[in-house]
Amino acid sequence: MSDLINLPLSDISDDQFKAFFEDLMGQKGIREQSVVTGRVIEINDDWVTVDINYKAEGLIPVNEFKTPEGGLSIAVGDMVDVYLETLDEEDGVLFLSKEKADLMKAWEEISKAVEKDEVVRGAIVARVKGGLAVDIGVKAFLPGSQVDLRPVKNLDKLIGETYDFKIIKFNKKRGNIVLSRRVLLEQERESRRGETIERLHEGAILRPPRRSPRRVACGGIQKNQVLYERKYRLGRAGPP
């Protein structure tokens, strides 16, 4: 195929040119706006140079590999997934992005979680209008009404906390993800309630969560009555 380089373009058929291009790409499936794997061959103060098996090498800003402590998460010889914006190199190099590659992989994993109806884990990172921003690999929205079983007055105290969430709305094209923690808590409560009901029988003893007089919730079942005893025995109720 290398002999085609010396031929006039008019003498090269479409099939020959396609085969030549595929050979030039190393048949690795490298294409624009996709994630490819490369090997780190050089690191300096500004750039990380990556070989993606293309005719030109790729550059990534070194800041994309910085850890929160200021160190580097990469070393020469490491394999890394990068995002290839375009195959049109400038000055003999390609400009790549690790951050975009990580973002695309995160969206792919979230899409799979939605399809399989799986739970995702994320950290609450900020207070926003109407709720909280959550990092699950990409930014997602947690409405204030979906934070807990009951309204939370001070949402700011939850910043920095990590929880499991259910994805209740997902639109990849618009970059819109809405989460709920309340759904999972309700499922947990219903599960405990079912287990408690199975254990209930005449003479069973239930223990309240606190000693002080209060409304008692035992295994997801709430008794709307103020009780003062430390132990409560179930018995058959007499006639009114």
C-alpha cells in the first residue's frame, strides 16, 4: 500500500484509497471524537505526550493528571485512555483529553446502570437551587424533596457526604440526571416493615429506640401513641 503514495490521486480507486487509509491507521479503529488507548512516552512541566499508534503523537495538559495533593497520577510507560477530538494535527501533534475520556466513560457506565436499574454511589458536592449537586462521575441533581424520608431543613450539612442513589430521570443528550435517595430509603423501610410484621405475634416484645416518652417506630411500623414503658408486650385487645 505504501506504493500508492507515489501515484497521482486520479489513478487511485476509492477502494484502494480506503484500504490505504485503514492501513495508515494501523487498523486500530482510531476515529475522531472517540476514546482511544495510548502509551505515555514523555512528561514535562506542561504536557504529557501520548502515543496512540497514529502518525502524529498526542499532547495532554499535565494538569489533567494532577492529584489533589499536587502529584502526578501517571508515569512514562503507562497506558491511558484519551479522547481524540480531531485527526487534523497541528504542528505535527494531536491534542487529546483525559478528562473528556473519563467523562465519556462515566456517561457510559451511568447509561448501563439505568438500563439495569442499578444503584449509583456519589458524593454531595454543593447546594444548588432546589436541592443539591451530586458527583457520580458526572454532575447530577438531587431535589430537596428526594434527600430523605422527611424534609431536611439544613441541606448544607450534607455537603461532603457520600450516599447511594437511584436515578429517577436520565437524559444523556441534555446532560440531565436526577437522583433520589428517598426512593431507596422507602424501599428499605418497606423491607423492614415486612420483616417485622412476619415476627409479630401475641406475646412478642418490641423495644423502642429511646427510653424517653415518644412516638415509637419499631421495624418500620410507627405507633402513633405516647408510651412510657421501656418494654411493650403485644396482647389480645379486649372489647372497647
